[in-house]
Amino acid sequence: MMSNYTVESTKVETSDGVKLHTRLFLPKQEESGETTTKDNLVVVLVHPYTVLGGCQGLLKGIAAGLADRGYKAVTFDMRGAGKSTGKPSLTGFAEIKDVIAVCKWVCDNLSTQKILLVGSSAGAPIAGSAVDQIKEVVGYVSLGYPFGMMASILFGRHHKAILQSQKPKLFVMGTKDGFTSVKQLQNKLSSSEGRVETHLIEGAGHFQMEGPDFDTQMVNLILTFIASL
């Protein structure tokens, strides 16, 4: 089957001089020369924990699926992952600069004023902390936000930023997530500002949900959320 998108690579430099290896998943132009890109919104995806081997390749399926459906999608290796320079941080605070740099690049180079930030696993707290630092971000999707006790030792200081943001949020989680129980998720989100939605995937574990079997479902959930913005 022919794919409806192309992939390009670029390098994005952060405010502290880290060079991020970035991939653009771009819907193909229609024959008439008119672009099929929908409402000029770009989806920027933030990958799981670099320290545990997280990299942009884990998000390729979702990015490709979104581009296939007419949306520009961008993945990148955070500092110290893949071909990006720099060192990863344990708590994900240095990585906020990576998200901000990529979003700024997207606004400057893909002529958009609307970004949807999607974070997977540890990428969710990192993306969540960046949401209100980037005015062009119009919404946020978390895939398996690690809210549980153990994960909070590393990422707890990120919680406040996303919970206090007024921007629309969707939290997707498997009911068998080993890092966060459904109850922990609900307790956390009960104090959330603005519009917040949850989508629970019955029987799915944390790492299972990161796998390719769930890519299509994630794409559909993201598309439904975009339509509601």
C-alpha cells in the first residue's frame, strides 16, 4: 500500500546548544497542488524516558498514522537519545527546553500557530511542563502519564504544571498500567483545571500501550480529541 506521507529529517538547536535529531511526517500534496493538511495544526510527539532507552522511533507508528490522515506530525530524539547531542536528565527538566525548541522550530518552519502536544510515558510529564510555556499549544494528550508513587519520585515536580493548565487535556491509560493505578489517575485529575478527559484502555499494561499494536487506537483517539478542540 502506498503511504500518503513523506518523512524528512532536520536538526533543531535548543536554547542551551543541544542539537536534536527531528523527523517530520508530512502528508503528501494532492495532484492539484493543493495540500491535504488539515486545519494547519501540527502534532508534536514527545517520546518515553531516555534513561530507559526511550527514543523517537517508539512514536513512528503514531506519527505516520496521523500524517496518513492529513496531519503534519513531528517526532524528535530528546537530548542524549538517538542522534541528538547532550545528556539526558533523570527528572526530565532539561528536556522541557527540547520540547520548547522543537515547537518554536515548528511554528517558524511549518507556518502554523496551532500545536497539539502528545507525550508518551515519561514524555507526558515533560510535555505537560512545556504546555503553558508555548502559546501556540492548543491542547495536550498524555499516553500513560506516570502518576504513581514510585514514578513521582522522579516526575512529581512536573504534575502541577499540567494540572494547573487551562488548556484542554486528554489522559489515555491502560487499566493495568504498572506505574499508575486508575484510582491514582482519577485522584490526580480531580484537582485539574480546565477541560480534562480520560480514556482507559481495558487490560492494557504501560509498556504494551507503547507498542505498535495500539498505534491505530492512539491515532484515532488523538484525531477525535483534535476534532473537539
